[in-house]
Amino acid sequence: MPEFTPASPEKRGPKTENIPAQEQAPVQSPEFGTPASVQVPAEFGSAHSESQAAPVHQPTALEAQVESVLEQDLGTLYRDLSPEAKLQFKQDGERVAIQIAGLLERAKVKVAQIIKLIREWLVRLPGVSKYFVEQAAKIKADKIIHLK
């Protein structure tokens, strides 16, 4: 069996104190491995700023059309929701609209996925029957397909 002999300090690697300052590699910052000498412009701000709000998503034209189709015929059900439930339902609807718009931009549209997204969104409404959800999901999916 071969014997292991530890490397002597001279063989471990180059010493940085013998290298002139111009030839030394820049010191790596702990974040993202970027050189510490790189300055980030003030307009970009800090990556870890707690005070920055999440960026607001500006809906595209297709997303806006999908949202309008999704909100059709839901006025009375939406009005009966509590303010917190309204906010959550609206945010979920916007998320579903973005996902559906992404599906519509593909070459092959998967109608079953669109119906599934709409169904999962409509189920969150309290007091609606599963038959209403199924029928509304299919009608809305059909209207959305015609947008493409």
C-alpha cells in the first residue's frame, strides 16, 4: 500500500505576497462571486434592499383580453366576497390569466390545461356548484381559444 506524505508548504501553491498588485486577482465578494472592485450604479440599487417593493407586472394585450374573459359573468359572485377574499381571488385570477396567455403563445394550445387552470380558479369561489364550475370553465376556455 502506498504511503501518503503531506505536501510541504513550498509545494502547496503560489504565494500572493510575491506577486505585484497589478497581477493579483481581484478579491471576490461573498455575494455571487463578483469582484469587489465592481461598482453597481445607484439606479440599480442593492440586490438585498428590504424596502424595495416587488415589481408590478404590466399585463400584455393578450393577458388583458384573457382577464376580461375570465371575469365575465362573475360580478355577483365577486361582490359577495369579503375584501380579503376579493383581493386573493383577483390575484389568483391575474396569475391564471398570465399562465393562460403563456399557453396561448405556444404553437400547440393545450385546451385541457386551460380548462384545468380556470376550474381550479373558479373552485375558490364559495357556494358554487361543481356543475357551474365545469360549465363556466369550458365556456371561458372556448372564448379564450377564439382570442388566438
